[in-house]
Amino acid sequence: MSPSKIHLYRDDLFLDHDPGPGHPENAARLSAVYTDLDLAPMAGLVNCKPAAASESDILRVHDPLYFRAVSRTEGRAHVQLDPDTATSQRSFEAALASAGAVVDGCRAVLGKEAQGAFILGRPPGHHAEKTSAMGFCLFNNAAVAAAWAKEEVGLSRILILDPDVHHGNGTQHSFYRDPNVLYVSSHRFPFFPGSGWFDEIGEEKGAGFTVNLPLPPGQEDDDFLYLYQEVVDPIVQNFEPELILVSAGFDIWHRDPLGGMGMQAAGFRRLFALFRSWADRFCPGRLVCTLEGGYDPAGNQAGVRAALEVMTAKEAEALEPEPPAGARAREVASRARQCLAPFWPSL
């Protein structure tokens, strides 16, 4: 059986974004993934060159004054946008390409040109707010793509999954009052950026459409899979997504220098197998992943390869009915279900 055709977006432009010497979000974390894929190629991948997002794409999520502020960094050696986030000469260009690639990946899967897409880009995006850079992020790549799919294509049920070790504050805020986008984040807490507690569930018409799973450090493969099966799966069954975006952060890797979690390569594979199972059931071929955090190059290599193996497989892998999670993960699942039960009959 032939593998699925997955569009893989990569470009050396993404390596030219340079936040400065010693910065954890550096080109090596991505070049290691490129090298790994070149040394051991995978069937089913179609390399694609990213196209830049348009200004109108970005302005669906970001303020015009902020867009102009980032654009003015073009060609300048170093501009510090916040204490953690800086730009170099080609950072604006890379940020437009990173967001544009996610939009193009969505366009490809919705047009049935691909059975999935993975964007190997940087800078990452999920911390970027409407009016400011934050946490290494310039433009919110996943949010830009979700807003495009909603407004240009007319989708009304878009799921964003964010397993990065840090809470995606920018993505949450982009859709906090929007019932058309279901945002799910599992993350370490308390931790940067300080948001993502259980009671942050959305407001007004968006109440119930933000799902936060704040975790203590040290959570392992079974813990993550249990949480996503116990809390997220019933909600996804009710929501019935038309498109699934994954903010694919691999800093839950057990050796990540910033993360403090315990995920192994097998855990990444099982988690992405669950994500694919939701796509196969509700929106076949409409799974688009974009790289977020991950600061051990080996962890990025393991995570990206695991995700791509799952995505290119002809059939989805079988899942365990209920992994043997630890007491802390079970407590998080119970509290999350209590907060969200009024909004989702399946809970």
C-alpha cells in the first residue's frame, strides 16, 4: 500500500532568522530536523516551498500598527521586540513565510492536493499576541491559518491542538470569544507565560471552546495520552472538526533544556496517532502541523519523524483504550472535565 502524500514545507530562509547569540530558539533546532530527513528520507513526503502570507492574512489576527512595526525590522541586524524576542535582517521575511506556509498547507488539504501538511518553519507563533511579539514568536502562524480557513473558506469548526510545554496564550486570545475555533492546550503550569489555568474556558459565545490542561512537571507518555483521551476526545466527538491544526511543540521531550517533561519518541508517535484518528474520522486528510517549541535538536528530530511516520502511514495506528496514567494526570483530567462539563454533553 502506498503512503499518504504529505506536503512538507521547508526552506533555508527559516534558518536565517537569528534572535541573537546563545538564544534557545536558534537555527540549529531546525537544521537538525532537515539533516535527519535528508539522511533518512521518508516515502510519501512532497517538499514544498513556502509562500509568504499576505498583509491581509496577518491582519486577520494582528493589529496593523504591530504588523508595520515588525515590517520595519527588515534588513536590520538586530531589533529587540520584547525581552525574549528579537529579529535579524531576514526575520520579517521568515515570519511571513512561516505563517504563509501554514495557510498554504490548509489550502492544499482543503483542496485535496495533499492528505496532510507539516510546516518546518520558524519563528514559531503561538505566543504572538494581537499587538505584540512574545516568547520567541512574531506572527501567530496557527491563528493566521485558522482565521484564513474561517473567513476565506467558510469553515465553522476548526480544532487547534497545542501540546507544546508552554501555554499558547496568543492563540487562546485570538479565539477566546469564537465558537468556530476549539483551542486545546496541554502545558506545564505554573510556567511561562503564566496563563492557561482550568477556568480559562472562553467567553461569551466562545465559552467552552477553550480547553486548558495545566500540568505539573515530569509528565510522561501515558500521562499525556490519557489526558487527551479522557478530556479532549469526548469534546472532539461533539465538536466534529472540519480542519485540525496542530501547534507541534516538541519541548515536552524528556531531555529538552526548557521543558521539564518526560515524553519519549514513542509517546510522540502515540499522541500524533490520536490526532490523526480524529482527522480520519471527521475530516480525512485535513491535518496540518506547524512547528512551535522544542530546544533539544534530538527531540525535534524524534518528534517530527514520529509525527510524519504517523501522517504518511496508509492507515492509522491502533490506540490503547486507557493508558495507565499517574495520579497527577488523573487529577488534572478530573478538574478539566468538571470545568467543561456544562458545555459538552459527552463529559
